[in-house]
Amino acid sequence: MLNKKSLFLIFIFIIFLNFSLIHGEMDSFNSAENFYNDEFYDLAIEEYKNFINENPQDKRVESAYYKLMNSYYRTEKYNKLIYEAPRFIQQFRNSHYQGDVLFFLAKAYYEKGSIEKSKQLLDRIKRFNKNTTNYINAVFLLSKINKSNDNFDDYEKNLNYIIKLSPKDKYLKKVYKELVHLYFERKNYEKSEKYLNQLKEKDLENGEWLWLKSEILFKKNLLTKSRIHLDKIIKNYSDSKYYLYSLKRKGDIFYSRKNYTSALKFYNLVLDKNPNNKYSDDALKGIIDIHLELDNNSKALTKMEYFVKVYPGSDHSEYILNLLLKHYKKENSFNKVLSYYNKYLKTIKNNEKYMTIFLDKINYLTANNKYKKAIENIIVFSHNNPNSKMRPFLIHRAGIIYGDKLNDYDRAITTLTQIRRNKDYGDQALYKIGNFYEKQGRISKAIEIYKNIISNCEYSQFSKKASHRIL
């Protein structure tokens, strides 16, 4: 039997134990809350995890779990979110935190490259979780996914939808920035300017607002107003990426007004600041155009030859090379023309354009009686491009040059024989083979070829020609 003193001690121990347990729970939860409220999210994470694991039935677990998810989101622990957030969503189906946690998970998927999973969650939030505190963030992220998927209609709709929600100023500015660039890229300068005017110069960094304003005004042909904003960039943002562009654009404005002296000044400033900058090829092209306008052909020529050396990948290369070809053809400078044809061909990436210039080169060679050179070029092309659709045409061309221009009938026949079964050039090739056999005096071989045409190319125009040759 326990005496009264023993029972009293046991009672006191139980009370102390319960107090300690309660106090421990309070310390764990309160520590987490303090860390969370002070934005020490890494520390909050550990305390919330301890509290949740040790007190799974506590009514505060839902709040603790949500704040744990938010802490993962704030510290960009996206793998943790992908693992933990679905548990919260399953465990607390009716929680008013559902929409926020769905957004955290959507953001995690987005950052980890699971774009479709992110989009599905964001669509769900947009439809069913309009009261979530991250609703606007969700719609904005959804608009970014629309843009990355080239779905510009939904991108535009979602941005305008955010505006209708009358969000806080910081969200409006983000949306306005997106709409400014969207309409600018679509060349809808009126709408782009409308949203740009909703922003202030300080809302965009390093002169971007002034640059956009000046460029919109330039595109609208309001050149004086455009120049005013360019002058502000030049004065106030000399270290920004828009500075050199502004110098170049001022040159463009003066050029369009035929104020060539001022235009040259600003184009040369672009080159003097840095001859290898992003706009230097534009500036040099402007200088070339001015010299051509003023008939300073020798200066223009010097600048053009310099251009193709230092800016071979420029968007203006084709334009400059055409000018050089035109000049040296007029001067009958064969080697220069050939050199610039070769440079031109090295810059072209489009197959159709390449063939146009290549055939132009072949025509130039044959027009200047450089028949062997023309054939060499065709052979190299055919060897390097065995699957080209133009190969049969070029082989036919080489065969004709061998026979009609060089009187080398054996090589002509050998060359044309390569395409005798080609559906587009086979009948022509056979007919010319027959002609060349005739010129060699090998009449029986010629007749054999002509009969082949008559038998196998019944509907070809060369069938009738072959019949006449036999007669």
C-alpha cells in the first residue's frame, strides 16, 4: 500500500511531466513561428518538421504544414515541394491553404522543367481557387507558360485578365511590362505605347523606358519626338546597353532627313566607341549608304571591303556583297568577282538562296569563257551534295559545257550518262548524248540512243526530235 506521501509525489510528477510535454510542444511550434515571421525560413523548416512529426494530431499541424510548404517555396527547395506538397493536398483536402500549396507545387514543377504538369495545376487554380493569396501569381506564371509555348493568344488574354482583377501596383507593373513588349514585338506600336505610358521611367532599368518610347515614336515616324528621348539616353545612361543604339538611331534619323553630315557624325561615334559592338555593322552600313548617295564611290568601296572582312556574319552581308559584285562586274575585275562570290556563298545558310547565287556564279564563269572553272565548281558541289535536288540539273549543265563549249564529247557523254534515268533530265541527257555521238561520227551509237528515247520517253518532246534525227 502506498502511503499518502507517495501518492502525492506521484501526482506532482504526472503534473510536471504533462507540463513539460506541453511546454515542449509550445516551444517547438512557437520557435518555428518566430523563425517564420522573421523570415529565417531554413530554421523554420527544421522546427516545423519537428513539430509535425512529434504532434501529428495537433490542430495546429495544418497551419504548420502550410508554412513548411511556404518555407520550401521561399528557399527554392523545389524537390522538397514536389515530394511534400502532394501529401498536404491529400491530407488537407478542405484546407483554405489548398490553392497556395497547389501554386507552390506548380512553381516547383515549372522550375524543374515539368511545364505541362505545372500548367495543369495552374489551370486548376485559375478555375477553382480564386480566393488563394497566390491567385495572381498563378495566372501570371500561367501566362509565362503560354508565352514559352508560343500560345500568344492565351498569353495576352491572361495578362489582360490580371488587369481586370485590379491587383496591387507591383503586379500591374509586371503585367504592363509584358504587354509593352508583346505589342512591340507584334509591331502594334499604339498598344505598346498605351501600356508603356502606364509605367514611369524609373519602373524600367537603365534607360529601357526611354529606349522603348523613342523606338515606338521612330516606328510611328515621329522622328523629332524620338530624338528627344534618344538625347536623354545619351545624356543620362551612357553606361547602359541602349547608349550605342541611341547613337546609331540618331544617325538613322539624320540619314532619313538627308542630313548626311550629322548622320556620319553619329555613325562614326558608334564605331569609335567600340568597332566590335552590337550596332557597329548597322553604323558602317549607314556610312556606306551615305557615301553612295554622295557618289563618293572610292570611299564607299573601301568601307564595303572592310565590312565583309570584319562583319562576315552580319545581316547586312548579303546587301554589301551584292554591291561589291555589281561594282567589280562593272569594272570587269574577274578575280575580284570570283572572290566575292566565294565569300557570299560562305555566308548563306538558306539552301534556295545558296543555289541562286551558286548558279549565278556558274553563269558568270561561262559568260567569261571560264568553262573548266565552271565544271570544277559543279563537280565539287555534286560531290559535297550527293542528295541535292539540283544535282541532276548541274550534271546536265556540266555535260552540255563539255560538249557544246569544250568539244570534249567523251567527257560530255560520260557525264550525261550519270543522269540518263533521271525523271526530269534523263530524256534531255539522252538526246544530247545522241547529238555528241553524231559529232564523233558514231552514227550507229547515236541511232541506238535515239531509239531508246522513242521507246522509253514516248511523251517527251525529245521523242519527236529523236525521230527526226533518225530520218
